[in-house]
Amino acid sequence: MAERLRLFALAALMLLFNACSMDPGNGPADVKWDRYACERCRMVLSDRHYSVQVRYLPEGKKRTKVLYFDDIGCATLWLEEKPWKDDPGTEIWVTDHRSGDWIDARTATYLKEKITPMEYGLGAQREPVPGGLDFERVKLHVVEVEKRFDARGVQLLDRLKEQAERRAASQKGKL
């Protein structure tokens, strides 16, 4: 009898510990800095002042899932491709650029000219400020920055192709 009681107590204790360690299903999750990778660019999350989390409910599941991003730009570009991007149940959390505290990304104000991991240049804070961007304007800003990145990338690819052609032409001249 004492053995059964001991086993029952152990099982109850294990269930209690398991329940206490479970994700609550809403709000920002704990981040393992320098271990989690950005869902979009695969860079490790290291900067505690510009990181983002997206919590959503996968189709057919009962528990929410949290994905991590190293920059608001990566998060908004990734999220734009998802059918549930505007679902009110989808939570987006961003760190305050000053304190590193998690704040609601949709209600935050964003300041330009910040040095961020992926160079989108936006820092979030709770308080509105003159010249600050709301979440909808952040998405437009990110698309504009992405266009500049793409243009530079295309120019670089063109230069690399030209170099390869010149190299090939010079090799033919040597033969």
C-alpha cells in the first residue's frame, strides 16, 4: 500500500512539474539567445533589442506555435506570405529597442535609423513619438528596404557575370 501511495505521489508530482513548465499558449515565450535561429534568414538571435516572435495556431492543432525572428523586417516579410497573417489570434511581439522588454508589435511605434541585425533599421517602443511609424507603415518601409536590397543584389550578380565573361574571354585569348 505504501509503495502504491509513493508511486501515486511521484506521478502527481511529475504531472505538476510538467504542467508548470508548459508554454501558456499566449504572450511572448522565453528565448534561448544565441541558440534560436530566425525563421526567415536563419541568423541566430543575439540582439535582445530588435528581436521578434510570432505566435500562431497551426491549422488542425490545439496549441500555439512560436517562431523567432532577428529583425522586424524578417518577421513582416515572412508573415506576409501566411494566410493567417491578419488573424487576431496571431500575436506578434517585438523587443523594445531601449530595454529589450517584449511589447505588442502591432501597437508599437517604430523609429528609423537604428542599426539592426538585417539592416531594416527600425527600433520599436511603446510610446508614440513624432515621426514614428505604426505597424502598417513599418510593412511598407520593409518592402522599400527589400527593393533596395534586391537592386543591389541584382547589380552584384550582373558584375559577377561580367567578370566571369571577361575571365572566359581572356582565357580564350591565352589559348
